[in-house]
Amino acid sequence: MIYVLAALLPPLGLLLNGQPFSAIFNLVLIVFCAIFGLVFHVLWLVPSAHAVIAVHMKREERRHREVVEAIRQHGPPPGYPR
């Protein structure tokens, strides 16, 4: 659901994902793309793409931290070479 929000309302999606600096950068990006998007229409997709990629990277980072913490807490999985 956060990906849909990031695609449709990029700054709000980034804020709800816990990325306030990315949301501010995305607002600046929206202004820039609104100005130059009148000539190059593909620029309208850039803020949404930025938000979706940023949300994905943040979620992957969280998932990675959880796996590392679980390995530290419980040890490596059985059969894993040490």
C-alpha cells in the first residue's frame, strides 16, 4: 500500500515511510519537474519514481537489519558454514 501512495502522492508516501528529508527533496523535484515537464513530459514520472525507489530501499534496509539482528541473537541457520 505504501508503494501506491508513493507513486500517487510521493511526498506523503515518503513522510509516512519515515523519510522526511527525501520528502523535502521530492517536493523540490516536483517543482523542478513541473516547470520543465511542460516541454519534456517524461519528467512528470521522475518524482514518483524517486519516491517508489526510496521506499523500496528503506524497506530493504529494515529487512536487512532484522535478518542481521536475528542472526546475532540466535546464531546462523543450521548447515550454514562458519
